[in-house]
Amino acid sequence: MRLSQYFLPLLRENPAEAQIVSHRLMLRAGMIRQSSAGIYSWLPLGLRVLAKVEQIVREEQDRSGAQEILMPTIQPADLWRESGRYDDYGAEMLRIRDRHERDMLYGPTNEEVVTAIVRDAVRSYRDLPKNLYHIQWKFRDEVRPRFGVMRGREFLMKDAYSFDIDQAGAKHSYNKMMVAYLRTFARMGLKAIPMRADTGPIGGDLSHEFQILADTGESEVYCDKAWLDADVLAADVDYDSDLEPFYREWTSRYAATDEMHDAATCPVPATELVTARGIEVGHIFYFGAKYSKPMGALASLADGSTVPLEMGSYGIGVSRLVGALIEANHDDSGIIWPEAVAPFRVGLVNLRAGDAKCVAAADDAYSKLRAAGAEVLYEDRDDSPGAKFATMDLLGLPWQLIVGPRGVAAGTLEVKNRRSGERQNLPAEAALNRLIA
Ligand code: ATP
Ligand code: MG
């Protein structure tokens, strides 16, 4: 993509309304614009990152055996009356009435809708287990939308729902999601720590929040110091094997959110305990028959008896992750994207837009990189070198390829790594090969 053609409305100044670094940088880098409080449009650069995050989430859900569906954003209130949550949910739910005076709502979560689908389609233990997920916009009328996409009112979530015939099956489904979540966040270069959590309005027996440690996190969290050095799993795991040993390993080290932590009973001595702020990027729940029972989602067993389905639900804040990734990866000059989620891999900078030789060399690099499948953002505009470097550092693409008159005369290009800051002059061909993944 040529910057001269790209829709990238950059801001030179820090926007006054943004209190935290990820919000500031997302606005300055032209990734998002606010439409109303807690509701954002995603501009081309931001949408590319959102799509990459979404794709990693999707791949790991699929790998675990979950199946993608797409449920609506607008739901009928009657389903929520069946589960008993319509009145309980409170002011966070956006309630809507259609032209026929029917009560509808903009879904804050989808337990009811998915339970109704499975109730109508599944009769027997032979049809189970199943895990269905979707990646869909949610609306929650948060009291205090803030921090940009981190606590929005409209936000993108991956939510999965598992259905089993018994508790052992449901725990296996829970464990699978535990593995999938560890893998998902590790692939994005994030250390997300599973912490015992309160189950809140979703209800249930067992729950873990996945928290990234960052100063701007909204909740206080506590964990064993050993977590700081733990290499959060990225290895492949056989999802059909017994995952209990794995579950025990990854939940044995102490980690708890504020609501669950009690200094009096905490097994970790104060000297070994880290108290930090956390950003919740995922939350998994096991809640048994909380929805299936009132809604009549049943399966018949081999002996002819009938049981309510054992369920769990599993959320990832896809749009929140974009902010969280920036909170975890930035410096004073701007964003530093991990490769896996970078909007483009390479920022190609032509330092002299008016110099025919530089233009020819940069155009040539651009077409070669693109032919090799690299995603390139090409700074081809007429601007000062200083401004171009500042823009590239702000955007935070993992690699910069710099074309200048001196290098062109010598047949070299400069490769800069955004994270390490390391710069290297290489013969043109070697420079290109370096950037072709
Ligand atoms: P929180 O405690 O942050 O309000 P929650 O417990 O209400 O989160 P869940 O219902 O478990 O959240 O939703 C699953 C995931 O969706 C959360 O882990 C979080 O990453 C994301 N999420 C929840 N609320 C918001 C929001 N208002 N804006 C952006 N992402 C959100
Ligand atoms: Mg909430």
C-alpha cells in the first residue's frame, strides 16, 4: 500500500481525551475514530490489526475442535426471560422495541441464543460433545466507557459455548479452552496469566480470567513471582488426550484476581507475591446446567434417561486485545507491533521522493517485496526524512526498509528493526531477502 493513497489520518498532537498510551497511539496512528462514547469506527490500519488478532483467535479455536457459527447481534427478549436473566442483567443491556412492540435487545453475550439452537438440534448423547463459537460485536452500556477500545460499549468478542452430557466431559471441554487460550495469547507475543476468578453475572462453579500485567490494567491482580519467568505454553497439545495434568500444571502456580485473593489464606509468602495491575483479555466459565435446565436443553443417554446439558462459555476480548497489545508493546516513539499482528510487516521509506534514482530503487523494492508476499506500507510521499522516520516509528511496523541517495549510489538499502532499533546497510538483494518471511 502506498502511503500517498492510503486513508491514514495521523494526529501530530496527543489527543486530550485519551488517558492511556494505547488509546493515544491508536488515535494518533489513525487506527480508530470515536463515533460516540465507547463506540468506534475502525480505519484501514486498525482494521488490519483487528483482523489479524481475530484470525489467530479463530485458528486456535478451530484447532481445539470448536466450530465457527455466526449468531445475530439483535436477540429476542423472550429467550432471556426463559433463562431468567432479562430482569437481572440491568442497565448494561441495551433494550430495544421493534415496530410490532416486541422486546428485543442488542446482545451483551450469547448463552441464551446458542442454548436455544442446541436445544432444538440436539437430542442424544451421540450428538455431543460440541463447542460452537462466533466472533461478533457485542453491546454493553458500560457505566464508564474509557481507555478507547479497552472498555468500549460496542466491542468485538469471540465467545464459545461447550455442550457435554456430564461433568467430566464439561471439564475436558474447559481444559481444551484453557490450552487454546494459552496458545492464542502466546502466538500474539503476550503473557496472559490464567487467574482464578469470580463468576459474576454469567454464574457457575469454575472460572479463570486471562490477565496481562500492565500498569494501566483496570483490576488489581496477585500472582506468584515465578509467573514472571514462566514461558507460557506455545507448544502443540493433543486435544484428545487427558488434559487434566496440563490443567493442573498451568493452574498450580498461584494467580488470583482481586475478588478471589485473600491475604490471610494466600499460599504464597508476601516476598514471593507480585501485586500488579491486570488487563483481562479472556474469561472462561464452567456453569453446568445454569441455562440448559431452565431452557430445557436436554440429551437422552444410552440408558434412556434424560439430562440437562453441561455447559461452559469462553470469551476473548478481540477488540480489547488490540489496545492491550499496544499497552504491552510500545516506547516513547510509538507502537512496536509483534510480527504476528502487525498491520504490515515492512515500512518502506523513500527518503527522497523527488529523486528519480531513489524512486526507481524504492519502486523496485516495493514490487519485489509484494511479489514475494510481504505486506508493505510504502512511504512514497514528499516529506522530510525526520517526519518520515517519526511516522514509521509511530506506526510500529516490525521492519523498516530505508532507501536514500547514498545507499542507492552504493547499491545498498538500510534495514531497521523497530523493536531493537538495530540498523544495517545491506546490498539491495540481501536486504530484500532479509524481509521476506
Ligand atoms: P470486565 O470485567 O472487563 O467488564 P467481563 O467479565 O464483563 O469483563 P466477559 O463477560 O467475560 O467480560 O467477556 C469476555 C471478554 O470480553 C472479557 O474478558 C474482555 O476481554 C472482553 N470485554 C468485556 N467487556 C468489554 C468492554 N466493555 N470492552 C471491550 N472488551 C470487553
Ligand atoms: Mg464487564
